[in-house]
Amino acid sequence: MPQDVAIELAGVWKIFGNRAEEALAEIRASDISKKEVLDRFNCVVGVADATMDIRPGEIFCIMGLSGSGKSTLVRHINRLLEPTAGKIVVNGEDIMAMAPDALRQYRNEHISMVFQNFALMPHRSVLDNVAMPLEIRGINKNQRMDAAEKAIDMVDLSAWGNKFAHELSGGMQQRVGLARALAADPEILLMDEPFSALDPLIRRQLQNEFMKLAANMNKTTVFITHDLDEAVRIGDRIAIMRDGRVVQIGTPEDIVMHPADDYVADFVAGISRLKVVRAHAVMQPLAEFESANGSLAETAQEFDENAHLGELITAAIGTEQPAAIIDASGNRIGAITRADLLRTVIEGTETS
């Protein structure tokens, strides 16, 4: 596996039912539909030929409507579910080749999972809940309590270590779930709709805190959500699933600007482009602009190529002069006119 890939899924299938192997053989031979699989074999296709590479340290969001296969797929990464077929490699380890004992040890030491329903032990304190993965690992009490206290501090619950789950709000319980995952110091975080049961304000606060933690800890994270706003906000890249299949993978900007089909276009129709689309996607290359319009003025306001559309529009209100777009080295690489900005906004409106 290449060094720039932390998780590799290749041709992963999950078909539920006693005749799953027969059903898969017929799908491959005759390309029958999910409905035909159900009618003929009494099997349900949960994941269909999913292939993706997830990079070290990135937040990779998998999203789709209920029943799209996203939660089923994430449970294959740590083999909580056994695939019907396919290849799964995590940090160079062939997960499919592991014996049960080796798999349990690998999960405990290298992969942590955060669930939607918190999954806290009601008879344990916050501190004991957070320390539990290290207890299972056989770490001595002083070390695991020290690690648990540090993890609790990361999620701003240091004053709540001796409380029990029923004494905490939903948002606080989810923080405990996140702290428990972090205490084990895994390379991989799997998060299955962790914030979806929370009120909008608490949800946004936890999103903010998670993004700060992710940036500091550099964990490879697979984040499941049905909320495109959430995926766009926190994801480095997004995979959109439908009927068990991966429809499109790309950055939030790629997904919003270049939807792969009508299904994805409908998904992104309500997303504001102002904080998703960046300057490099809107600009005219400098040579092309100057060929048609003459030299870009030296006094033109300059923006980084990753500046958001909203920032560019705000600046354009005060001047009719095109903006200059610069790269990381400060070199001018493009220009954006008011017409370019207006066209981008109108195209986004037309999809809604």
C-alpha cells in the first residue's frame, strides 16, 4: 500500500442473507439490481463494490441518506462486519487476513470508534469509562487513569471525571465517548454519526471542538454523517453513497462545483457556495485573462488561491477592479472579475 494511503478499501461487497455468495456471483455475471437480488435470493445488498483510499491524517466523510450503506461500510474497516468480498488494508495491515485474536488486539491498539448512541457504561464514572480501552489492553491503573485524565481535559470535562453518565447532558456524554476514543491514542478514528442526536447548537460546538482536536492530533478519521452541511464543514474529502455504492469522492469544493450526477446535484443544491468554493476554482488563469483584457493592474487587491467565495464577493462590493489571485509563493496566477463571481453564484442558485 502506498505511504500516502492510511486505509484502502478495494471492491468491498456486503450482502446480507444466507445466499450472499450466490447473489454476488449473479450480480457479477448479469448485473442484476438490488430488487432482483432481494426477489431471487432473499438477500439485501448493503455495500456494493466500494473502493476508496483514505489518506493519513485526513477527515474523510462518508455520507448518504438512510439505507445508503455508509454505516455498514465503516464497520468493515475494523471488521465489526465481515465483507462478502473485497480487500481492506489499514496502515499496511491486511485486516482480512487477521485471525480473531490478532484482530481484537489490532482494534484495541490502533482503531477507536465513536458511536451515535454514546455507548457509555452506566455503572462506571466518566473517568472509568474513558480509561476502559486501556484497561482492556492491560495497562496498569496509574497509567490508564493518567491517560484518561488527559483525554477528558482535551474535551473540557476535567471537572466531571467522578460523575456518572446519567448526570451528564447528551453533549457531555458524547464528549466522554470522544475522550474514550482519544485516550487509547489510536491511529484511526471511526465516527458513526457521532453528533446527529444532539441539538443544533451543541452539535456545532462539538464540530468546532472536534476540528480543533483533529488538527492538533493528526488522526486519520472516517466520519459518517447524513448531513451534507456537516460533511462540507469538517471533511477534507467526502464520499457520497447511494444504494450501497460510492457515487462520488472529492473535496467539498469538487462535490459542490462538479456533482457527478443528478443525485449528487440534488444533494448539494441547498449548500451555500460562499464558504465552500475557493478562489482557484473561480479564477481565470492569468495568461488567459491578460490575453483578453491586458495586464492586470499592479494595484489589484490580492487574495490567496484558497480564499473563500464569500471573502471575494465582500471585497468586490467596494471596487470594480478585478482581483489578483496568488499562490503560496506570492506569485500571481489568476484573476477574478465581478462577472466571474456573479456567474458562480448564479450557477449555484440554478441547481437549487
